[in-house]
Amino acid sequence: MKILAISGSLRAKSYNSAIIRALKIIDTNIDIYKDLDKLPFFNADIDNHTLEEDNSPVLVQELRKNIARVDAIVISTPEYAFEIPGVLKNALDWLVSSGEIVDKPVAVISASTSGMGGDKANIVLMNLVKVLTGDISKELSLCVSRVNKKIDNKGKIIDKVLLDELKTLLNNLKLTVKKGFYEADI
Ligand SMILES: Cc1cc2nc3c(=O)[nH]c(=O)nc-3n(C[C@H](O)[C@H](O)[C@H](O)COP(=O)(O)O)c2cc1C
């Protein structure tokens, strides 16, 4: 089973990116998307695709191909001013009209240094995923509070509960793929 993992943070020492790297250690079948910062701003004038061919910017084509070839997606996002980062929204905007993400299970993680775990960004992203894919199970969502106490300055997860939560989330994602997306509990 192939999974694409996306961190919504561009920060070099990002906790969300550390979570994504930890997921890849748990499951080596996970690929990490690395071009979030290079994607052009969404512009419908250059979103140029049909069912047969895609003449949109090359990095957009690659993002779409990456999404198309995986069974599931996991996103870990910071919360900026109660929202998801603009770069992450931008990437998702490119997927709205092309449809590769439709029917594909997405797990949503938000990680914040606050005690709320980026819960507002988590809800925003869950709603976006619902718009893009049609559905999302609550079992595919995780808020990580006080993340700076759970990941050390080398990006290693030092909190066993968080590690277990990530393993459970990944298992839930794989189970959702196996049992067929639309049979997932809502
Ligand atoms: C501009 C800015 C806005 C932020 N807004 C929020 C917020 O609304 N809620 C929250 O919980 N944390 C907020 N934070 C804290 C981030 O969640 C925290 O810095 C987190 O570690 C960023 O994720 P990263 O480590 O993956 O880069 C904000 C941080 C910045 C820099």
C-alpha cells in the first residue's frame, strides 16, 4: 500500500515535518512530498487539463501524478492564525478540479506548541478533505498538543503516547483503504 505524506510547514526544524519523517520510519512505504514550497500559486488560467492530458505547470502535473499513484494520503499541518498555512491550501486548490484525490482516504494531523493541538486548523483541513474526497472518518484525525515537549530538537519523537497515536492513525488509514473508503465510519 502506497501512502503520500505531506507536511504543511516549510520550517527547517518543523515539528509537523518531524512527524511526517516519523511516519516514514514506522512504514517505509510512505513517500514524502517535498515540493510544497515550489508549487506556483493556484491560478485557474494556468490550470490547463483535460481527462486525456495535463498542460498545467510541471510541478502541478507531478503533484497530481503523485496523488494518483498512491492509495492514501496523510497530511500534518501547523495552525497559523486558526487556519492551515497558505502553502498547504495552495497545493490542495490545485487538486480541486483535477480529481485525483476523490475517493482517496486522507489522514489529518495538526501539531501545535499550544495546548489545543491546532484543533482549528484540523477542523479546517477535515472540512477541506470532505469537499475534495467526499468523506472523512474521525478515526483519521489527530491533534497533537504541546508538540515541542514530545519531539526533541533533533526531530525525534520522545513521547510514547504520540508514537502510539501515530501508529494507530496509520493503521486506521490502511484499514480505511482496505475496507473501501465509503464504508468507513463517519
Ligand atoms: C504566524 C504564526 C501563527 C500561529 N498561529 C497559531 C495558532 O493560531 N494556533 C496555534 O495553536 N499555534 C499557532 N502558532 C504556533 C505554531 O502552531 C507552532 O509554531 C508550530 O510549531 C508550527 O509548526 P511547525 O513546527 O511544523 O513549523 C503560530 C505560529 C506562527 C509562526
